[in-house]
Amino acid sequence: ETGVTQSPTHLIKTRGQQVTLRCSSQSGHNTVSWYQQALGQGPQFIFQYYREEENGRGNFPPRFSGLQFPNYSSELNVNALELDDSALYLCASSLLQGNGYTFGSGTRLTVV
Amino acid sequence: DAKTTQPPSMDCAEGRAANLPCNHSTISGNEYVYWYRQIHSQGPQYIIHGLKNNETNEMASLIITEDRKSSTLILPHATLRDTAVYYCIVRGFTNFGNEKLTFGTGTRLTIIP
């Protein structure tokens, strides 16, 4: 089975720009969750998608948005980038009520 | 979400058992305890999970106290490749009632040669 793949691996953006990060789920998984991990911190839950709809959200502003596609892959979009958005963004796939999340290796976003 | 408390760092000699403690005193009766680890700049890796009973798999053992307010992850024969940040997580729920993981800051485990 294939794992979770994320692209790109690294990205540098300028404050105020917009960014799109991509995630391919593990085969057989129907739910995708996105996490933000600042340096030295644990991952923080952004939101979760199931059946192409947002299925739960953490404490993140609306400029963080997402999409899930029929093949269960997903995108994370961040508008109006701020310096504090610099972080490792992790995607995790799972079954909706399943045990165990498979994480990708993340996208390292730097906002300058 | 139930909170977890872990020591920020621990050392363990190579070949010895590494015992990582976690307190989760506000855990609810139907909430699972999960352990993940994260090797530098990689995504978290699933280790083990449990509800009430002790669990063992090829990577580790999980010991949960009878009152479920704390647990211990045991790596029986630590190797240098076990150096990582270990997260103890009580699986919570989204505002839609679906499951999500809430990470704390974890324990940085260093295996000493």
C-alpha cells in the first residue's frame, strides 16, 4: 500500500501571498486531516475533510481553507500569508472512525 | 480534549528499556491513548494505542494504569534509531463528533551509545 505523500517538500513565500499545499491519501483511507507544526511545538489540528466536506476545525482563521477530491486527495490553502504561518504542514489520512492515522513527511513553508 | 503531561526530555542507554511516562488524568471512559513518535523533520509515526488493557506490538508495549489516569510506553531494547520526540495523545473529537488527535509538546528521547 502507498503511504501519504505531500508536495512540495519545501516552499518559500512572501508575506501577503497565497499558498496551496497538496496531499495524497494512503490507499483505502477516506479522511484527511491537516496539522500545523511550528518549530519546537507539537502538531496543531487545522481541520479534517471527509467526503469532500470539512468535518471539523481547530482554532485557525478562515484564511486557512481546504479541499478534498473524489479520490480523497486534499489541498490546504492559506491566503494572506503571515510570518507566523511559517511551519511544517502535515497531512494525515485515516478511516473516518478508524484507529490510526498515517502522516506524510510534511511541507516546510517559510514566509519571509 | 483531555490533556496529557509528559516530561520534556529523557535519556536512555542503548540496549536498555526506555520507559516513557504520560499523565492523562482528565481522560474519559471511551477515549483511547495513542503514542506517536517524530524523528527530526519527518511526519509523526504511529506506535501503539490502547483503551484499558495493556497492549504490545512489534515496536513497543503500552501499560495503562487501572484508573486510566496515566500510561507508560516501553521500548524494550532501545536503539539509536529510537531517538525521537514521543507524543502521548488522548484521541479527542472534532466539533462534528469525529475523531482527531491533539498533540502536546512530547518527550524528546535521546538514546545514548
